[in-house]
Amino acid sequence: MSRPASPATPRPTSDRPTTPRSTTGTTRAPGARRRRGPGWVPNEHGAWAMLVVPVVVGGVLTGVTWRTALLLVAWLVAYLAFHATALWLRASRRPRYWPPVRAYGAAVAVLGLGLVLSAPGLLRWAPAFVALLATSLACSARRADRSWLNDGVTVGAAMLMTLVAAGLGSDGSPGAGRLGGTWVPPGASDPAAWAATGVLAAYFFGTVPYVKTLLRARGDRTVLAVSIGYHAALVVLAGGVVAIVAARGAARGSVVSAALLVVVAIGLLARAVLVPRRRPWPTAKAIGFGEIAATIVVTTVAFTAPALVALPAG
């Protein structure tokens, strides 16, 4: 005879609630943070100094005001919107890349409106910045955001902010508060602001080939030659400034500023020659610290640059 089957013993149920299963096949623990999508935080850490320094230098030259602070905030948010938009274009306009474009775009629209209402003359800068922005976004759409053209355009836009900030200072352009009356943008007629802009531009444009020799174009002899050639040209240019200043019998401050240009240019040339030849290659952290040090030195010299355009001693 076969034994009768015993009835199945029911399993005890647990009082602990079960975690619902996600429809995507993965579960997320309660309280876990949802990971942000792409485009919210730029990964170009070296760009922040290039964004902040020109506004600070221009503002200090003519006197920092509340509009200088508003300009800096609007400029940084505009960079966030630009970065998100460029990433969205490179990703073929995928929907998951759109939220930061929408959020930063709305924020910069509000900040920009407040800035323009406080200084309508800023609209005279619009053609220049629209042209630069369109060129850079076109590069991003073609996935050429690492091209020489795009690098040059973004550096150029950042350097113009020295003039924009100078035009908004307490001693800046009177025309910043009105739209009509002149076609010259605020700050564009200030020789001292142009001198500081030239010093900053000479350095930051040089960082394009220099950083490439250490990262994306590491070991590329052509890029290394471009970097060394550019910085050698800066030494020659600085020497020419010294000759001009000396020939016109300028004041002591002008001579000192010109001499500083030569010293800094020689230092940057030595860096362009020696650092890419180091082995092992410098780490990203070491490169970053080196850029911070160089930026501080160049910014200090930029503050002395207005002496170069001062009237000769009588």
C-alpha cells in the first residue's frame, strides 16, 4: 500500500512589506537618490577660471557694482545652458538630454532680462556674442566640439567679457544705461580694458594647444610645435611692447608692466617646452594646479596692463 500524501504545510507569512518590482526590471531601495541625467554638471573643470577671471578683471578696473555681480551670475548660468545645449546637440537631440537645457535656458533668460533692463546698452554686444555662440553650437552639432575652431571661439567669447564687465563698472561706459546714442558697446572704447583683455587673451588662447599637448594630443609633434611656436611669438610680442614703451618715454609704471609681460611670456614658453617632455606624463591634478598658478600670475599682470596705454610722462 502506498502512504497517503500529507497535506502541504502553509509557509508563514511575513509582516514586512515587500518592495514593489520596477517595471524596468531593477529595484531601487527606498530613500535612494535618483541619479541625475547628463548635462547638469559640466566636466570641463578648467573652464571655470576662464569664465570668472575676465569678469573679475574688467569689474575691478572700472569699479565693481551690483551689476558686475549680476553679470557674473548670468554669465556662469549661461555657460551651464551652453554646455547642456552643446551636449544635447551632440547626442542628436535625445529627450533625456533636454531637461538641463530647458532649466538653464529659463534661468539665463530671467537673469539676462534683468541685466538688460539695468543696462540696455549691453544689447550692442549681441551681434558679436550671437555669432560666436552660433559658431560653437554648429561645431557641437557636427560633433566637432574639440576642434581648434570651437576652442578658439569659446576662448574669444570669454575674453570679451573683460570689456563687457568694464563697461558696467562705476567708472565704466556712460552709454551702458541707454540703448541709443552710439553703436559702440559698453567697455569697447576703453583702452585700459583692451590692454587687460589682450594680456588675458594671449594667455588663454595659448592654453588651447598647451593643454592638448598634455591630454588629447599627447605625443603629437605637430601640436607641440604649434604650442611652442605660439608661446615663442608671445615672447617676441612682449619684447616689442617693451621697445614701444621705451621709445615713447613712458612712465615708470608702463616700463614695469612691459617688463612683467616679458618675464611671464618667457615662463610660459619654458612651460610649453619642458612640461610636455616630462616622463611620466603629468597627472590631470598636476596639470590643474599648474594652470591655477599660471592663471594667478597672468591675472596679476593683467591688472597692471592699463599702465601700458597710459599717457607718456610730460
